Amino acid sequence: MKKIMTSLATVALLTSAVPAFAQEGQQTAVTTATTQNSSSNDLSKASVDQQEFQDIEVRFNHVPNVDRYKWVRYNVTDGYEDMTGTAYTTSTKIYSLSIGKLYRIHAYALDQNNNVIAVSNAVEIRGTRGQDTVIYLVLK
């Protein structure tokens, strides 16, 4: 008997929870919001303001006998090396610098035998919202 009462109570609860738009005779008008009056500049400014990360381009000078370039990104703000990468050309992208954090980036050139043949000085850069940034690392 207790199971039957519990089942009936559950059915009653579920049927009373039907949304208003699904109940017959009680439908309400649906309103949709549009941004027809917004210009594309306003929308792009809003998306730039909401960015949490910045991507940068890194360029290297050509080093004779290089097989590949290795780069290292150190998060100065938080105190740890957070990313490394390899490039086979003199240009690469480094993604996702957190806005407001300070980073130190350096690179080195390797030959086919993994010997370091050139090293760059470190460059410090802070993640900045809405910036297209290119940094140049001079390998010597």
C-alpha cells in the first residue's frame, strides 16, 4: 500500500511540473532577442573585452646548419616553466598567454645531432588583451 501511495504522489508531482508552454490553453507568447542594431565593431569589441588569453607570434633569425628551433615559455608570475615547443621555420605561434601574467620566452637552435648551436636572450612579455604581438628572438 505504501508503494502505491508513493507512486501516486510521484505521478502527481511530475504532472504538476509540466512547463507552462506545454500545457494546453495556457501558452504564452515567446519573445526572441536580436541584435540587429548592433554593429559588427560593437560585437568584436565585446569579444575582445572577454578574452582571457593572448596568442603571440615569435620570429627567429636564420642560423646556418639549423635543424629546428626550440623555444621555452616561463611563467614569471606563477614561477614555473609552463610550455615548450619546436619550430622548423623561423616563425611560430605561442598560444594562450594569460592576460595580465608576465612570461619570459627564450629559444635555441639545434642541429641534426641535437647540439645547441645558438641561443637567444630571454624576452619578457605580459599577456595583453586585444594585442597582436610579434617578438623577435635573436639567436647567437
